Amino acid sequence: MKRNHYFIAVPLTAEVKQAIARFSNEAAPSLPFRTWVHEQDYHITLAFLGDVPLEKMAPLGEAMTAVAARCAPFSLALAGLGTFGERTSPRIFWQGVETEAQLHALRRDVYEACMKLGFSLDRRPFAPHITIARKWQGTEPFHPDRLRSLAAAKAVFSVREMVLYRTNMERTPKYEAIAVFPLLGAPMNGWN
């Protein structure tokens, strides 16, 4: 039986996706990763949920609506590049975002709400990022200092919603938006 995996994420604007895609197209020839993420699949994961039983979908939607209603829209800026996994053979190549307290608060609230619903979540510290490529397959070991010579995408964008995505492994792009939760909280200090 096919299982669907779900996750809650911050979507990126079309302009930001295009900027990262331009960078990826320029970087790909010199960085032999096996898979480069499709432009429409770029996002910042807040919580990976795995398989979600049908009976949990409505409570999950209600919980995420409540979390989003308390969070005001905020801005994020793209930051540097990095990798996860072995230093010389990374499994993930990513673009980061500048530290933003509201993003961390949103992720904390999403996690707390999901834990109350009984989801088993990753316990590693939150490291917000946008996955660009997966699985190094170069004939030479990867050298992290190679990233310093790359001109990462730069952009500032507004976060106005979070999304429940479903993974469709057999499709490209593979992430499908199932529900959108607008951030409705009052802006801090009357601006944003």
C-alpha cells in the first residue's frame, strides 16, 4: 500500500524560487550532486510529519489554523550556502536564511501543536534551510571551501502563510499543497 508523507512548511515566493533556480543552474555543472530539487519544490520545512492517518487530518488542520492565526506575517532574507551529512560526501546541499525570531517562534508553535496531536517529530535543533540538491556523487571528495566561491541567491521575501504539503514521489515537482494557513496575527510594533 502506497503511503503519503506530509510536512508543514513555509512556502517561497515565485521570485525567490526563480533566484535559487538560477543559482542552481549555474552551480550544477561544477557540483556533481545526484539530484537537483525542482524549482517548484523549494520550501523551508517547519515539521516533517510522515504518514498522517485520515482521522488526524481535520485536527491537524484546526491546530495549524490556530497557530497561523497567532503569527503575524514577517520577512526573511536568503543567506549563505551549506551542507548536511558527511563533510566530504554530503547528502544535502542547501541555501540558508538569516536568523529571524518569528520563524523560530512559528516553528516552535507548529511543533508544540503537532506533538499534542501525537506526532513523532525530529528532535534535532531547528536549522532553517532550503534544500537545493541531494547526494554528492563526485569522483573527488567534496570540499566545503568550494561553497565560498559560489554567488548564492540573494532575496528578501514576505512570509504570509504556511502550507501542509504531501509528497508524491512519482511526480515532478513532487510536493503538493494540501492546505494553506494564512498568518493572521497582528504585526509587531504596528509594522511589517
